Amino acid sequence: MTNAKAMFLLKQAISSVRHAVAEELKKKAKLGLRAVVCKDGQPKIVAAKTLVKQIKNEAQSVC
């Protein structure tokens, strides 16, 4: 396998995982649930809707 093909497959896998995580966060946000994230090396509980907003903002800034 060439390096270019490996990089393509890696980017495709990362994209798939990001999409799956975003979909699960949307479900949790609709239910009013929370998520655990790592901030400054410590676990922190945040509202799932906060993470959904961050993902949307990041997607808009990339385009």
C-alpha cells in the first residue's frame, strides 16, 4: 500500500468516526443529556448541546 493511499484511508476513517460521534451527540442533546470531555487533562461534564454547537461552528469555519 502506498503512503498516499494509506493517508487517504486514514482521513476517510477519521471522517467516519467524526460523523458517528456528531450523530450520537445530536441524539444526546435532544434528550438533554450530558457528555464527559477532557479539559486541561481533567474530566469535565458538559451539556451535549454545547458540543453540537461547537461541531457546527467548526464545520462552518472550515468551509
